[in-house]
Amino acid sequence: MLLVIPKVMNFVPKPIILGHELSGSVIQIHPESNNRDLLDKRVVVEPGVYCNECEQCLNGRRNICSNIKGLGLHFDGGMAEYVKFNVDYIHKSPQNYPLM
Ligand SMILES: [Zn+2]
């Protein structure tokens, strides 16, 4: 059972797939992406999507973006068999690390 506190987390859409920390393997990349080297690699995903426009982002502090949106909080997260996500937030992990 999941308890979402209504007055604190009223931004969470329902239903939603949870999961903000994940790793996996890339099985498909958009044909126009420049990050083709991620294909078939083990990766980790940055869970926060940043605006790149606020003062914090412009000063290189994306982790405290004023408009940050969280994987598994503002939109479906990683507790799914497949996740579609912006390639800019996907990073190669050591290939011998186990997947979470
Ligand atoms: Zn920002």
C-alpha cells in the first residue's frame, strides 16, 4: 500500500508508476539522437528533469532547479518493464555492475 499525503504531495498524478532510482539497459534510441553509443549499454538515469532556465540552472546548480520535475513523482517512473526517457538524462554505468 502506498500512502501519498494529499496536502504535501498533491502534485503527484494518479495513477502513477513510482520509481525514481533506476538502472537498466538501453534497447532503443530515437533515430535522430546523437547518443547512439548508449545502445545495448547498462545505464543509470538522472531522476530529476531540469528547466535549464531558472537562476539555479543557469548557475550550474540543476540539482536545486526551481522547476524540477521528478521521475516517479511528476510522471511515470522506473518500476516498469520499459521506461522511455530523454537521452540527456541517461549515463553509462560500469558495464560489469549489476542492474538494480
Ligand atoms: Zn531550473
